[in-house]
Amino acid sequence: MDTETTEGPSEFWNGFYSERERVWSGKPNAALVREVETVAPARALDLGCGEGADAIWLAARGWTVTAVDVSAVALSRARQHAEDAGVTNRVQWLERDLGEWEPEGEYDLVSAQFLHSPIELPRDRILRRAAAAVAPGGLLLVVGHTAFPPWGRHRHADEAELPTAEELAMSLGLRAGGWEVEATTSEGREVSGPEGQTAVMTDAVLRAWRLAAD
């Protein structure tokens, strides 16, 4: 697919979600479950929440969640899924352009799962703001592709160089102090494409705990 477009983020992503009645599986991202399952629930920020599976999983475990996405179509589905799951009172859904929006307050968990886009996205700027919103003792969890899937719609996907978790930690200034950082690459996992294609993918996983003040 040619991803050159004059559409803004809202128009693009509303069109993307309108193509199908459901885009994602409805299951929370495995890295989020693995990293957060044993963490005591508090306040969470879910960036690029899509149809809401991660936010709903967190809310069901007792977290109070602010979930942000640019697509009104995706958020409408997310609200319905939250109602079906009985967690409506634990999730605040915000329709915002992450490239322009800044979090208010502090969060004990800030999660950005596969925050990639076929159109222009200021990912580093978004993640810098995300890091700034982590409370002392809180966790920043960023999971991204190490390479786009063969069927991806991302511009110049074959040529794109995606940062490793360590490169991301450096670019966000997390190695300069004040954080305990783990930057790893996940084991391979098999994923399926929209036409039944399969591929083995690995993920860049950045875990960063903001150190509490002495």
C-alpha cells in the first residue's frame, strides 16, 4: 500500500479502523502482561490504546487508566469493550493527537506498545513526554518492532531502521541517571498477517523504572 497521504492522523486512523469491524485480537499485549502482572495497581497511562485491550486488562486488575488514541472509531469500540468487561469506571478515554498532547500529572505506569505509524509520527517526542510523566518509583514500558512485518503498510518498510531498546534508552536520556533501565530484544514469536501470512518477529523491549528521590 502506498502510504503517501495528505490526511492528518485523525483522518488516517479513523479510515484504518473503519476498514474492519475489529482490527486487533482483543487480547492485551504479551509484554505488558509479562512485565506488569505482578506490579501493584495504581495509575496507568496507555499511549495509542487502539481498541482498548491493554487498558481494559489493566483496569480489570485494579489500575486506574488514562487511555489515549487519535481515532474516534477505535475509542468508540474501546468504550464498548470496557462496558462489556465491567470496567467503565476505571478507564478515562481521551481522543488526542499524541504528537501534540502532553500528559498531565504523574503515572505509576506509562505504557507504549508498538507505537508505530505508516504516516509521520514524532515518536521520540511522544516518548520523552511519556518518560516525564512517570512518577518516582514508576515504570516506563515501551515495546516496539525490531523490523516491520513483510505485509506492513509503513513507508519504505524494507529500508526503515528501527531503534533497538538500548538506542531508544539513549535517545530518551534514560542512561544519564535517575533511571534503572533494562533494554532487551524478545525471543521470536510467530505472527499472522491480514491475508493469513506468517512471520517470526522480535520486539525491542525497554523497561525503565524512575528512581525515587532519596
